[in-house]
Amino acid sequence: MRRPSKPASVVSARRSAPRFQMR
């Protein structure tokens, strides 16, 4: 939600796994 540079897939995975916050 900060940079739309990330695909929805990454955003969705990030919410599921806080470990994806790396990128």
C-alpha cells in the first residue's frame, strides 16, 4: 500500500507471511 511497485501476489503473501516484508 506504500509503493504499487509490488504485484498483488507479493502483497497478498506479505499479509499472510510477515517474513515477506523483506521486499
